Amino acid sequence: MNSVQEYSMNFNSRIKVNFDGGDLTSDAGLLLYKEFDHKLGLSQTVKQQLVVHDPVHHRDHPNSDVALQKIYQHLCGYHTDDHADDLSHEPLLTTLMEKKGLASQPTISRFNKKANKATAKSLEGINEVLQGRVYEIEPRDQFVLDLDSSGFTASGNQHGANYNHHYAEHGFHPLFCFDGLTGDCLRAELRAGNVYTSRQVVRFMGSILKRYLSWAPKALLVFRGDSGFAVPELFKLAETKGHKYVIRLKANARLQSTAQAMADQVLNPEKLHKRQVHYREFKYKAKSWDQKRRVVVKMERPAGELHFQFTFIVTNMDLQPRNVVKLYFQRGHMENFIKEAKNGFACHKMSSTDFESNAVKLQIAMLAYNFNNWFRRLCLPEAIKPSRMETLRTKLVKIAGKLIYSGRYWTWKLCSSCIYKGPFIQTLRNIERLPGFG
């Protein structure tokens, strides 16, 4: 018989604490995610489509189960493989996985070692299938495809990690494309740390465009990116396929000279104490371009300054110059999406020495990110829809619950004093109204 160690509280000697509460969980809100999983078919799709080279049959922990366990660990904030050992008999997670015990850290490490490029590709395919189902639930005809890269700090001897001068750090330089209107990650690709921002961006975007041919063939697609993506091949891709783009240009002597001539015409020496902002446009052809393209310039002079500051944007859209600039600067949300993926799902934690294993880790983290983003958008009450993952964990996931066995049923008794009981029940009702794909 094991003895239970108790701890006394100094503030009140009559109060004692021990960790012998029985089948309790602190993450009862995962029941909502599992219900949404059942509707959307996440687990079913992972089990059907995940590809892992594995000549050994794992009776207790198939590779698909390990990937799903990692996704659910991300949702409740247990990001590292080591957390699996502490969670091995967590009552809710074992219930959701339909197992007596979870995969251990060594089992997850073996999965990471077996995962390769085909595994990462299959996870992209799983994300594509589920994204298509989300579009069936909420059809749309306009999409903004935001392009950006990010810096992932690496430590140790990791294949592909190099010094990046822009981020001034040693690590990786992944490429992302998000839906700028919803925050869905349409594609993520791990790259070596020393590659340029736009490296292979046309190939990267090509596969995304193929998806939209089936998802929404008549939709308006707009590419949006900073000056790192101002490459003529990307312009041609959009123009050839009938899509639009709004991409910033780096200033150079020719652009500065053209804009300065326009600024000189509107400069009012008598109003230097007031801020001035003007919007103009002109045709411009860089040496590497095959044709002239429309360039919009924002000319801004801060109060008390004599000189204008210029922002150049190349576009094939017909919007007024002011609206082109406004549309471009809305891409600031992209940085928030990447920040959410990092802070909420640890997508930047590349702990394996093997490049392909890290690429798979990125895909699993981004699938967890998307699953939560779809859950947030389709299931949550309006009042908490804008919440980030850390807030959702506090309000919906981190709820105490106890498992009670009674006859044919397993009943989870949740915390009676939970202040977010209303949103929990409303979310469950919203999930029930969704069409089923599972």
C-alpha cells in the first residue's frame, strides 16, 4: 500500500494538501475540441492519410496516434516531448485517445526519427483536406494570401540551422502563407537559416493556388507581401493566373527621384507645423521586369519636418491609391498570426538534430494552430471569438473535472464554480449545429 504524502499550509495548520484526488483532470475543456474533431474529422483524416516509413508494427501507439497526441498536447500547452511522460495516465487525454496510457517520450522520439519529407507532405495534405471542409461550412469568394518569413532560433548542431543576418541569430528561416482575413495558415515550410526571404516563393505559392481551383475557382485572390517578395516571377504568376497583388518595393534612386518631384509640388512651407500625407501613382519598370507596372506611393511628412518619407507599393489592382496603401498596411495582422503560432503552439521549437524531423514538428504545430483557429471561428460564442490560445486555455481548456464510472456511462463532472460554464455550453451547442464530416 502506497502512503500519500501530505503538505501542511503554514497560513492555516488545519489545511493539508496531497495529490491523491483520483481521476481528475485540469484540462476538461479538451472535450469541446474532441467534439469538434469528431465533426470535422481531424482524427479520422490523420489516421487515413499520415505517411510514416515504419517497417515495425506498433500495437499500442500507431504513428497516427502519436501525431494526434502531439496535437492535443499543443492545445493544452504541453509542447515538449518530455511532457508525455508526466501525462502518461492523465485521465482525460487517455480517454480522448481511447488508451490506458499515452505514448511516452521515447516513443515520440522514435516517431520523430522515422518522420521524413513524405510525412511532412502528408501533414500538409491533411491540413488541405480539413481547410476545404471549413470552406464548405463558410463559403467565401475573396481571399488575401499574406506571405512572410520568420526567424526560428536554434541551439546546438542542427542540420539546416545557419546564421541569418536579418534576424541576427542562428537558426531557421521558414516561409509562411496565411489567409489574411481569417488567420488560417495555408502553408508553412521550414527552410535553412541563410536562405533569402523569397527563395522558391513561386513554387511555394503554386501549390496553394491549385487548392483554390477546387475550393473557390471564381474567387478573388490577392497576394500581399513586404519588399522581400517583390520578385518579378511572383508578379507574373499572379498576372498569368488572373490574380491580384499588393507588394511593397524597396526604395531606390529612381523611385525616390520620381516621388520627390511629386512631393515638391505639394509641399507648403507655410504649413510645416502640420503633418502632410498624400497619395500618388505612376508607371515604373525595374531592370529585371519585362513591363511597366503600377506603383502607388504614400508621401508622408511629419509635423515640423521638411522632407517627405515615401512608401512604394507595386500593384495590379484598380483601387484608389489611398485604398491600396490601406490594404497593404493591413498585412500587419500577419505578424500577429506568426506570434500566435509561436506563443500558443511553440511552432518555433525545433529541438531535433535532423532537418526533416523538425519540418514535421512544424507541420504538426501548424495543424494544431489551424485546428484551434477553425474551432475559434466556427464554434465559440461571439464574445470570446477574438481570444488568443493562452486566453482560451484559461477560459475553456483549464477546467477541473472528475471522471465518474456508472453503469454504461463515463461522466465527467466539471468544476461547479467554473465562471465560464455559459460559454462552454454555448460552444458545445454551436458544435452540434455544424455539419459532420467525420
